[in-house]
Amino acid sequence: MPSRMMKTKTARKIRKARKGKTRKRREQNKGTTPKFSIHIE
């Protein structure tokens, strides 16, 4: 059985990994470069 400290460490690691997951997925699918018009001159 894992110690309480290891449980805490694992839980912290999982929480940290889960943070911003939706934002990361959205940026990955959409791309992070903002839309801008192309000037041909």
C-alpha cells in the first residue's frame, strides 16, 4: 500500500497535468497563430 505522501504526490501530479487541458486541446486543434490579413503590395 502506498504511503500517504506518495498518494499526495501522485494526486498533485495528476491535478497539475489536468490543468488547462481544454485550453491546450483547443490550441492544438485550432492552432495558436492569430488570424491576420495578408497584404500583397
